[in-house]
Amino acid sequence: MGAPVIQLQGVTRIYASGENRVHALRGIDLEIAAGEMVAVMGASGSGKSTLMHILGCLDKPTSGRYLLHGQDVTRLAPDQLAYIRNRQIGFVFQSFNLIGNMTAWENVALPLIYAGVPRREMQARALTALRQVGLEGRENHLPSQLSGGQQQRVAIARALVNDPAIILADEPTGALDTRTSVEVMAIFQRLHRERGLTVVIVTHEPDIAAYCRRLVRVRDGLIVADEVIEQPRQAEKELAAVPAGEGKG
């Protein structure tokens, strides 16, 4: 593994509503090295989603420091954070977040529009990203013409199109059946293996966390365990044994 790409030092996050104060994070210390594949697991309300939002520069800590590639991003202005989100981090969400009246390749190309990439190059890069997730021939399909698994592949391609160093995935299999979940985890494992991407997956499902090499458990805004998974599940090897269309148990 490489040097730390993510460093949290004493990070807290407090939400205030009137006189009520909710301590979502209570002092998080965490390092993630370049090239790690990490699962962050916890129950609803544990603080894992707040942690993901801070890692993705979508939110700022109330106190503490967040160093990304050695840069203290807690002190950056909103436009600087937007630049980091667009260039260094790829996001994948449970709900896909695709635009319904745009084709698959146009959805993938959205980060490139914001980056000012010329249209010809933008389309070429979007098509390359779609090929990387196995969606050749679906480039001009609308989201409504794609299955849930295919929509999530489009979302993964969109996360890849700017060649980020980090992929942050928030419950990426939460809306998918068992076989499709394994297919998605196979993509993450392959990207991690072949491209050396740092992958952080937030999940409440132990079966999904088991595909990662490290498991960070969050409870009541604290990290309560941080352990290595010696033999992660291998999604590609499991696919043949998972019946198509099997529901999640």
C-alpha cells in the first residue's frame, strides 16, 4: 500500500437544531492508504454516512482535521472543495442519481462537462468508462431502459470518468438483488486490483463488507473496530454460483 491518502484527526460533527445538538461523529481518527479497499460498516444512525460525506468533501467537520493527499481540506473554500470533488473523488450512491432524460454516456460525461472538456473528448472518455463496466452497446439507452444493475454500472462509470484516485460508494448494492450485488462488487474489486484505486464502501451489510480487505466499524459516532480481512470474498469466483434474479435475504 502507498502513503496515507485519507487522514482524519480528531474529527467531530455536531448538528444543531435550536437547542438540540446531535453528535454524529465524536472524535474520529482514521488513516486510509493509497490503494486500500475499505468497508465502513454500521447500523442506521451510527455516523457512517456523516463520515462518508466528510470524506467526500460534501460536509465539513465541526472540529478536527481532514487531510486529503496531505492537504488540509477543512480550511478550503466551497469552490476549492468542488474542484477536489470533481477531480479527485468518484461517488457512487445507492439511488444511482442518474438524469432520466439523458443517455447512459451523457450521464457518465456529466463530470467532464463541469470540467470544461471538449465534447468529442468527453464522449470518447465516457464510452471508455462504459466499456470498463461492461456496458458496450448500452451507450445511448436512457436510465428507464436499463435494469437496476445496469444503472449502477452507469453510475460507477460516471465515478471513473475523471480518473479519480478515490472511489466513495455509499450503500452501492442497497437497491440490488443478490446476483447484481455480486456483479457490482466484482467491478469494484477489479478496479481496485487493476487500477490501484482507493475504494471506500459504506454498508450495513456484512456480506458486502466481506469483499473488502479492511473493515472499519462505526457505532454512536465512534470507530469501535478496525480490522484486516485476511481472505476477502472474491466476487468474480462467486458469480457462477449465484442464481440469476435471486432476491436479497
